[in-house]
Amino acid sequence: MAEGGTSILRDGVLLLGFGLAFVLLFRRLGLGATLGWLVAGAVVGPHVLGLANDPRAMVGIAEFGITLLLFIVGLELSPSRLWSLKSEIFGLGLAQVVLCGLALFGVLCTASGLSWGAALAIALPLALSSTAQVLPMLQSAGRLRSPFGERAFAILLFQDLSIIPLLTIVAALSRNPAENGGPPGWQMALLTVAAIAGLILAGRFLVRPLFRLIATLGEREMFVVAGLTVVVAAAALMEALGLSTALGAFVAGVMLADTPFRHELEADVEPFRSILLGLFFLSVGMMLDLTVIAANPLFVAGMALALIAAKTLVIGGIGLACRMRWRQALALGLLLSQGGEFGFVLFTRAAQGLLITPGAASLFAAIVTLSMATTPFLMMATARIREEPERQGEREGPRASGANALIVGYGRFGQTVAQMLLAAGIPVTLIDTDTELIDVAGEFGAKVYFGDGTRLDLLRQAGGAEAELILFCIDGEQPDAALLQAVREAFPGAAIMVRAYDRRMLVALRDAPVDYVVREVMESAVQMARAALEQLGDSAGVIDRAESFYRANDRERLDLQKEHGDIRAGRERTITQRRRDWAEAGSEI
């Protein structure tokens, strides 16, 4: 017992120690943590130093990191936002999987002696990209909530959803008599829908009341236990039904996305996700059969290159068809050009179905791993090509200058805010997307930078990490609560102030982490009403009492609207009748 325990502890120290060293090194070199974990696994594994010889022993636990990743992604997507992405998920996602699968099927049929069934069983997994690699890259760059990031996420989500039909296709192609008793594809599809519906119902009637009870009791550590229980239960249900565990965790996250416990859960589960996801890539590196690569170096390198080129061209073409600029389309293609972690699962199923040999499964697993390792290099090497050039009339993008305040939006509202801060001696950085406005402001001596100030990466570039104030003075109904929450998490040291377009936006921002929010026409309308009463000859006392009554009544009505999340709440408090009785009597309000 002691010897076994010592062995586990020794392996744990070695794996985590090598992982820590390589991740820190690769982070320092700007190559990303994923590649660090992969290389650490290859070095520790049986084909280099041989310090840990049983990588498959940790795969089952490590794969739970992918499950937790999808749970956290689900927490960031409310059902309404997910519904708004439906066209990207089932349009872009479906096109990517089908077209990339067909392109890679053609490459395999041409470049290898595989049968059409074996080629299809390999091409479909190769069409999938690495959710575990791409999402952290988007998050670290602050682009997950940008239009570019949402398109990449929509494709990745469809890929995760497609695991079920892909497993069904591989099973249908199976030559193994022992696998012929599996359920038909239509039954698996119905089972998937039923399982998702069951999880949604469980979330509404069981999970939410449970978290409310924990919040009432004030047992903070129980959030960790309850959060992990929900993830494990959802994943276990899907696994018992033969479905994707990651899909179950994603649904569990979505059903909790609209609850007030979302941020608490995300903070509690994140450390587990990071460690387990790192162990997953560590185990993949350990399973990388370097002898297979050494025996077939040209084939592995050539197929990895063909995989990256084919997916980049197909996905980039899809992006152009969706009216993306060619640089953005190229970036999307390169970002999703690698093979994915679910490919390892599908290769194993194909080998079990006697479609490919175990050696071929190891060979293509090595190709997937090599393609994953190239992604950080490709993104770095093409950074200058993918960077949008300055167009005529545009100014340069913002940069950190030590300003205390970032003002997003330099229209009529933002100009007043900026001039008052500057008059008080506060340095500001001004950001706007209107090139004509930027040119006019330049004629008056104002330096306004071009950029979308609702993007976290641009705010970071503008010095958001050092700023004390971030002021959103944008016209219209932006920003939303989700964006403001992301800004708060990215720049916790900055106070956030928002210009609200109208009462509806105030209600929508009721749970947003803002330090100050003002309705843009509120104060000017009050000032005009005061001037009107003065014109009519009312005394200063009557005017003050009328303003006080209106403000108190408006606050109470707004509180009711925020409480119910409905603009119609408190409508009986709308002042629609003449109220001169109290004013003439001089009564207190």
C-alpha cells in the first residue's frame, strides 16, 4: 500500500513539476500553455526520459478537464445569447464539419492506400478542432465575446454537438461483429434530445433551488461541492446514455448562466478546470508514440501540413462566404486549423471497429498532436499579415499612455465628460469608431483613437489594466450586462461608468457590476422642466418640491421595474394627472 502510494506521489510530483517548468518556459516565449503541457508530457513519457510509463492511467481523470471547460463556457452563455447564435452554430458549424470532412476525405483517398470507409472514419475526426486549445487562446486575448470569437465558438460548439452523429457514422462503418448490436442513429438523436430536456428540467426544479438554499445558509465552500456535483452528474448521465460528457456539462452550465450564482461557480470551478485540462494535454504528450513518428517522419509531417492547409483554406473560404474580411477569414482558418482532442476518441472507436489498425490510430493521433503544436506558431508568424491596415481617414489604434480614464465614445455626451475631466487635470484616452468624428475632433485639437471600445483586447491595449476609470459614453443600447461583467473581471481596479440610453437599458443593467449609470436625457429634461416652471412664475420652493417628488417617484418605479425585470412594472406610478394640490399647500414630499 505504502509503495503504491509512494509511486503515485512520485509520479504526481514529476508530472506537475515538469508541466509547471515547461508551461512557464513556453509562456515566457509567448507560445502558450497548451504547447508547454504537450512537450512536458512527451519529455516525461516512455519515449524520452521514461519517468512515467502509463499515460492512459490518467486520461480518464484528465479528460474531465475538457468537461469542466465546456461547463464554464456554458456559464458564460445565457439561453438568450445562445439562441442568438443559432444561425452561426448550425450554419457555420455544419458547413465547417461537412466541408472540411469532405476535403480531408479526398486528401486521404489520394495520399494513402486506405479504403473509403477507413478514410471517412479518419477524415471526420480530423475535421474537428481543439476546443481545449482554442477557447483559452480566445479568452487570454480578450476576443471570446467579439464577433470573431463568437463565430469561432459557434463552430467549436457545433463540433462538440457533432460527436454523437460522428460516433454513429463510425459505428455504422464498423467491421467488428461485436459492435453490430448498437442502437441506430435516429435512436441516439432522440436520446440526446431527451437527455438535454431532462437536464434543463433538473436545472430549473432541482439545481437552482439547491443553490438558493446554499446561498441562504452562507456555506461558501459548499458552492464548490455543489458545482462539481452538478458537472459530474450531468457528465455521468450523458456517459451512461453513450453520449458526449462535454455536451452534458455544457448544458448544465447554460441552465445556470441566468442565475445569480454564475460568477461564484465560475470562480470556484476554474482552478479545477485549469489543472485537469493541463493534465489532459500532458497525457496526450505522453501517449505521443515518437517511434511511430520516427518510422514515418515524412508521412506525419506531410499529413499534418495537409491537414492544416486544407482546414485553413476551407474555413477561410467559409469566412469569406459569410462576408468576413479576408484577414479575419484567414485568422479564423488558422485558429481552427489543428485537429482536436475528440479525434483521439474517434480514432480509438475506429480501431475497435476494425476500420483502421492500432498503429494507424497512433499515427494519426501523432498527426493531430503535431497540428495542435503548430497553432501558436502559426498565429504568431501571421500576426502582421492578419493585422488590419489603417484605412484612409482612420487614426491609429489606442495604446497605453498612463491615462487615468478611458472614455469609449466621443459623441456629444462623451465630449462633455472628457472636457470636464481634462479641465480638472485628469489625463484621458479617447476611443471611437466614427472616422469622420475622429477627423473633426482632430481639427479641434482632440486626440481620438480608432477602435471598438467594447472589445476587451482593445481596452487592454489602451491601458485598461492601469486605468482608474472606464467610461462608456456610447450612443444606443450598448454595452450590455455581459460585456460589463467581462470588463469588471478583466480590469477589477477600474471603476465602470455607463451612459444608459433609456429606462429599458437601466432595467437591463440591473445586475451589471457598474459603479455609476445615468440616463442620458434625464438631467437635461429635469433642467428644462425647472426652466418651464420658472417661466410660469412658480416659486423656487414649489419647483424644488416638484423635482423632489418626481425623482423619488421615478426611483421607486425604477426599483420595481428592476425587481421584476419588466418595463411595465410600477406603471401606476407614472405621473399622468395634474398634481397641484400638494404644491399649493406647500406640503412636504
